[in-house]
Amino acid sequence: MRENFINILLIDDNEDDYIITRDLLFDIEAQSFKLDWAATFDEGLAAILRQEHELYLVDYRLGMHDGVELIQKAFELGCKAPMILLTGQDGREIDLEAMKVGAADYLIKGEIQSPMLDRSIRYALERARTLEALRESEERFRQLAGATFEGILIYDRQRIIDINNRFEEMFGYTSAEIVGRTITDFVAPASQELVIERLKAGSTLPYEFMALRRDGTTFPVEANSRSTAYRDQSVTMVAIRDMTERKRMEEELINSRKLEAIGNLAGGIAHDFNNMLTAILGNISLAMLDAEPGSELYSLLTPAEHACYQARNLARQLLTFSRGGAPVKSIASLGDLIQTATNFALSGSNVRCEFDLPADLNPVEIDEGQITQVINNLVINAKQAMPEGGFIKIYGRNVNVLRAALSYDGDPPSSWPEHQSQPLQLKDGSYLEVIVEDQGVGIAKEYLGKVFDPYFTTREQGKGLGLSTSYAIIQKHQGHIRVRSEVGSGTAFHFYLPAYQPPGVVKKSAAPATTSGQGRVLVMDDEQPIRELLEYALTRFGYQTELTKDGREVVERYQQAQQANCPFDVVIMDLTVPGGMGGKEAIQKLREIDPHVKAIVSSGYSNEPVLSNYRQYGFSAVVTKPYEIQELSKVIQAVLTEPAAQSLDYL
């Protein structure tokens, strides 16, 4: 049981915020807290005057009053405990106003996490103790100021007369080297004018500037000045907070918001693009059925079909970036995928690739779009490491893992790169190993442990996302990725994917080879070109087809058919219908009507886990846009010929 509570009072008119704050404090393992709550301005002020708490969290909005007014009133009445202002919106003016009346910190509610709140509380309490000690005596100041998280200096007429240990640590000097010098000696050139102006004005408002260390490096700090008595003279004390970590967190937050915005945009574009591509690819595949192989028409349609596949790969990369969720897997041969993705990534460059990909590579169960993105990222990384051109080598081998040790199905040739000796972070079993090796500049030893960290990059044009994204994708596939490199000797990335193990149930190859069939099919898609394509194609293949444009209509039509004793054999539903009922909600209503309904879900984009876990949502199979009409027909036949309880996976 945790002891030594810190008594905190939250003054906030919203009980939900009290519950949230209580939970955040409970998650702080290193310290225990007792949180009391006052719901109004008057209740809060009365509790402050009783001096029962060590720290106060004050909401900015308090009915007819505000938190800044309460903090100012409390300090005027003699309160010495620190106060942290909480607000639901970011505003520099509020921040400055709160600090001006004596608030220790300023936190935005929606962005508060337990570590941030912990740091803010610790800082506020430490700062309060330090300031109190300075008022009591110089000796007490030295004892407490040496343990604070801030650098503190005391100056008179711009000459430094004393500092604490933290200031020495921050700037890299000893006390003897600092005392007697001017404050501006420790300010970066770009901030000199700002600091001089603030010193002349005698401002007590906090401000930020770039500080200068002994070794010439700069770092962001926040300074807060106060006039005080020291050695029987009036001096100015400056508390300097290192803002490096806070700036880094702010930058990460900005980056994550940018990525989220770009991801939403990418997902929307990919959804619309895949819908259009479905109509294009579907019509091309129909036209190729009527064209004689080897004819001029067939030769014209073939490159158009190939271009659709390339466009589909691009759309899948957009989806992978926007979705960030579980892979939508299918059984695939990795050799062809590697060569296609590599040739596309190196198109137009002065880098060439040599492949060593045996024909007997084990199949893998993967999200082709996501693994294509991994290959693309690794190849681009290798290409950028060889600005003057060169060769990339990509190897593939079947391997086995037992007790985290690696063995081969046969001895690897001597031309293979050497392998790292550390154990693999993989479960025992069969895997496919892929190595992407370049002849580039290599990676310095001190950076090897950081290459998969988000936003880490040593390249001016890099964003530090390619390798971290690849790492996340491989992890989601229950695989592993690692790197071997030496400066001047190139780099080799090794990644491992579990070999596909047939489950002993219905396999993809069990689908009938023919595209003709019979049965009643109900189609739901919000795009008219796709509805028209499916009506023409499925009717041609022998199905009786009816069309609907949203989930509400498909439920009505399905129920009417049941009542008329003319039920549909299978339903094909688009997952996402802007402004209407989509497939996820519609399948639940259909299962209420018919628990044995056979439904196929289809989508060009979804940020929900339906596509990767469609069985849990009641669907029998899944097809991802864009698709060939022949493929869809085979899925329909497979669903129709299987028991209702059997789920199939055709992607």
C-alpha cells in the first residue's frame, strides 16, 4: 500500500474532470496523492485559507470567476502553496496572465498525461520550496536550490554573484568560472537582444531564449526573474528551466497531429481512388474475357491491366499509412512481390538490384500492401545510402527458429552476408528471411540502436518514419527486423516473416476455377459505376443480381425477399457508405433476419478492424477493392458451396 500522500485540492466545476485527474494521479507509481475537490470559486478559496493542502490544481473556468482571479486572491491572502492552472484551451495570453499572478505551471487539459502531470507537480512543489527557502535565509537557499530541477542564478547590475549546482550542470561551468561574469555570456547570439531588453526592463514575466553552453552548443530555456533580498542587498534571482524535453514533446505532438491529418487525407483519397479503380479494372477484366489472347485488342488491354495493378499498390501504401491497424492478410508468394516493389522503387535511379530469390520460398500470410511498403522503405533507404549509384542485393531463404537460434534449409551460399550472432526475438517455427543489402556509406555504431525510432534520421531530407513504419508492420505480422552495418561497408537489413502453415480447412485453391455460376445475389455499393459493373458482370456469369445503394435499402430488400419465399443466396456489401448505413451495421441487422446469411464485405478503405477480423462481424468472406470480376465470382461460388458456418478468406 502506498504511503506519504501529497495532499492536493482540485478546484473545478466539472466532476468528470475530477475523476480524470484522480485516475491520472493514481497512475503515477513513484508517488501517492490524496485528491480533494472543490466545485466552486468560493468553496475553493475557503479550502485554500484552511491551509490543508500542499498544492492546488485550479481550473480556468469557474462560473462567474476564473482561475487566474482565484490564484491572485489566494496569494494576496497569504497562501504559500504552489498552484497549477488547468485550462481546456491553448492560449499564450492565459499562460502569461497565470504566471504573472504566481502560478507555478500551466497545463492544457486535453493534453495532460500522468508523466506530464507528475513532472508539473514535482516542479511546482520543488519551486515553491526553493522560493520559500530563499526568503528565509541564504544557507537554506543553498541547501534547497542545489536540489532543484532548475538552474538558479543571482545577479546585481547584470553581474552574477551566485549560482546553484543545477546551473553548473546545465551550462558546463564551475561556480568559480561563472561568478563575476555577465548574464549575456551564457546567451546564444540569436537571443542576445531579447535578453538584454528584458534585463533592462526588469521584467518579471517568464520568457524563453536560447542558452549557450561551454562547449558552444545551444539549448532552449525558460527564465523567470524575481527581485529579492540577498546579503543585505536588493538583487534579482533568475530561475532557468531547461526546455529541451518539453520542446521535443511539443514537436512530437505537432508531428503526430500532422501525421493524423495526412493519414485521414490519404485514407479518403485511397477510398475514392479504389472505387474508381474497381470500375476501371473490372471493365478491363471483362473486356479481356471477350478479347482473343494474342490479338491487338488483348495486347492493348494487358498493359492497362498491369497499370491498374501498379495503381492498386500505390493505393495500398496510402491505406497502410492512413490505417495503421491490423494487417488484412492473404496467402502470397513473396518473391514476385519483392521484385515488383523493388523495380518500382528504383525506377529512374542510378541504382540497380540483384536478386537471389529461390523458387521454393515458403508462402507467407501477409498484408501485401503493408509488406510492399516495407520493401519500398528498405530499398529507398538503400538507394539514398548510395548517392553516386551502386548495387542492392536482395536475398531470400527458408529458415527455422528453435530456441531463438537460426538454422537453414540447406547451407546458405558463401555470397550471402554474414548474420548477426544475437538471438532472434521470434517464436520457434518456420520463417522466410529476406535481406536487403547495400554498398552505401553505412551507419555509425552509436546510431544502430536508434534507426527504428520514430523521427530519427541523419539525412536532411528524411522524416525518420520509413524504418519505424517498417518495424511496426513487421511486428504486426509476428515477425522481426534487425540491422547490421559498418561505416564505409554498407548496411544489411534482415527481416523475418512466419511461413504460412495450412490450417487444414478450406484453402484458397479450393475455389472453383470457372467464373460462371447461379444464384441470387444482392449487391450494395454507394458508387453507381460499381453497381452497374457488378450487375452486368454477375448477370453475364449466370447470377440473378439486384442492386442497392446503402445498408438501409439492402436490409429492406433482403427482408422482402425472405417474406416472398425468394431469398438471396449471397449479399455483397461495401463497408463504408458516406452519410448512410454501411456494411458493418447492415450485417448485424441481416443476421437478425437470417442467422445463416452469407455475406461478403468489400471495401477500398476502412479505419476499423472489420476487414482483418471479418469473421467476428458475421461476414463469410472479404474482397478488397480494386478486384477483378473473375476473382469476385470465384469468391461468390466458394461462399455458396461452403456450409454457412465456414468462413473464407479471399483477398
